[in-house]
Amino acid sequence: MPREQFRREVEKELTGREVEPHEIIYFKLYKSQSPIVEQAIETAALMLGSDKSRGYCLEMICADFLAGANLDNGNPEILLQSALRFFKFLPGEERQTFLHHVTEKAS
């Protein structure tokens, strides 16, 4: 068994959670950019729940960007995947409201 797979299996056994393979990504931000990025991540954490990781919040920000960028003549599959991911974060009552609106518009 490869070392990384073994580590994930041990962590799963100890924590009871499935751990997705990950990597650390570094990139340079100018000091003028940092407050905007921090504010976006903090806002996403408020919307998604403060228990979500910064990486997860950044992923959702990127998914939102891709969904918006693909509205006109883009890849409809990316838009669909983004909408499905956001739908998962709606509380139960809002999910029902959303589904009501979608089915109403479809008929």
C-alpha cells in the first residue's frame, strides 16, 4: 500500500472522516490585494459556515466566478456543477423554495 494511501486510511480510522488527497499551493499576493482576498474568504466562511476550511471557501469563490464567467457562451456543464454545489449549502426550507421555483419555471 502506498504511503499516502496508508496515511489516509490511518487518519480515517482515527477521526472517522474520509480525508481527500490534498496539496499545498503557494502564490504571491501584493499587500494591496491581501485585504480583498481576506475579505472574500471571510465572507465565504460566513455564508458557508465558519467550520469550513479557507481552502474550501476559496474553492467556492472560484466556483462562483466560473459560474458567472460561463453564463454567456461558456461551458454549461461548469455552470450546472456550480449551481449544484451551491444548492447543497441551502438550509432545508430554502432548498424547498428553490425547488418550487425551478419546477414552477420548468412547467
